[in-house]
Amino acid sequence: MRNIQGDWPKVTFGKARELSVAELHAIADGFAAGAKRAVEAGADGVEVHGANGYLLWQFITPKINLRTDEFGGSPENNVRFAKLIGEKIRAAIGPDKLLILRLSQDGVDDFTGAWPGGTAYAEAVGAALRESAYDALHWASFDYLDNRFPADPTPMPTVLKRASGKPVITNGGIAEGADAEAALTSGAADMVALGRPLFAHPDWPYIVRSGAAYPWLPFDRKYVIQPPLDFGHAYPMGLVDPKWPQP
Ligand SMILES: Cc1cc2nc3c(=O)[nH]c(=O)nc-3n(C[C@H](O)[C@H](O)[C@H](O)COP(=O)(O)O)c2cc1C
């Protein structure tokens, strides 16, 4: 039963059970069928959600994955389900479509989740994904610099990029163009992705590309915009010329 508690809703569910290997294959087939539908509908590729508390995250996160078969118990085993899904999707969509895997330490209501061993675990996850069907990895966090492992403050996306040899999309805490530039030049990213700043400033890429000074509006980074919601702030049409040149 859903049980929502607190200001930032905490949702509790019944105790999970272990999926059979046959069920894992059936779920992976479902991912592949969904990906095929997406490319048939015109998508250039798909991103598999292995982050933020969802099913694949539960396999990749050691404190949740208590399995003792080949799908749990080591970083290599913990990513095996994600790799299986990647292989099935690749077979379904062919070699030319983009296939990305999103990863995070955070769960859906577990914002301080840390991989045990921090950097070493990220390195092992990255290395295990080196031989996989994924074209790129996507690191999600509220602050991409935050690896929560005091012994080695190397940003997690930097570690994953190094260990996997894959291009990395980095997300979390990038607010202005200079932040994106820093992520790209630091070795933490090949591309950046934005969440909250885009809600407040849908023209963010155009604003940044223009190089013009811009009156960035303050907004609560957790809830996007400080309540009460003011959609005038969410899309400040009065402040800018919305007719940005098309790329
Ligand atoms: C209100 C809110 C809802 C979110 N919902 C999702 C979601 O459904 N799926 C998801 O993958 N990430 C979700 N995220 C996380 C964002 O994708 C992103 O990782 C996070 O906001 C950090 O990026 P940012 O600093 O650019 O906002 C959500 C974030 C916020 C603030």
C-alpha cells in the first residue's frame, strides 16, 4: 500500500520479492519491445532508466540488490541485468540508433544514497559496462561533483567515463553556461543535461548560446520554483525576446 509521508513525499511499498531469471528475461524483452516502438515512432534512440530508484537502479545499488545468483553480489553481477536489457534493445533497434543508460547513486526518495566504496564501485560499474551495447552513459545527481566518498572526491561521471571508455552525459547542478563549460572541460562530461534550470528557463540553450547577459531568476532548486507557483517566473516572456535563432 502507498504510504506518503513528509514534506518531500516518502512513498513506502510492500517488501519486494526476488524476480526469477525467466521474469528478468521477460522484463528485458519488454524494454526491447518498448524501444522498438520508440524508434518506429521516429526516435533517434532510447535512454534506459537505470537511475533514481527504478528497477535497474535496484539491481545496480548494492544495498538493495541482495541476490546471490549471477544478477547480484558484485558490481559485475549487479549491472548484468542492465547489460541484458541493452543487448536485447540493440538487437531490436539495430546498430544505428542511439542507446544510453542513465545511472545514479540517488534513489527516488534517497538523496544521500552512496555506493559502498564510492569511487572503486563506480570504477567497477564503468569497467563492467565497457563491453556493453550502450553507446553512452548518463550520470544523474543533484550535483554532479558530489561523489559522497570523502576518500576520493573525483566526480562520479569522471570515474565512469574513464572506466567505461564511453561518452558520458552529465547532469546535476548545472545552472549557467559557465557550469556546463566547466563540466565539459574538466573531463566529467562529453555532454550535459539539465533539469530544473530548463523548467524555469525553457530557452536556456538559446540564452547561453547568445552569450548575452541574462537576468537569471532565482528558484528553489529542490521544487523548481518557490511556492506559490508563479508561472510568469517559470517562463519570463516579458524579459526576453523569445524568437531565438534556430540552430
Ligand atoms: C521535481 C523533480 C522531479 C523529477 N522527476 C524525475 C523523474 O521522474 N525521472 C527522472 O529521471 N528524474 C527526475 N528528476 C531528476 C532530474 O532528472 C535531474 O536528475 C535533477 O533535477 C538534477 O538535474 P538539475 O540540477 O539540472 O535539475 C526530477 C527532479 C525534480 C526536481
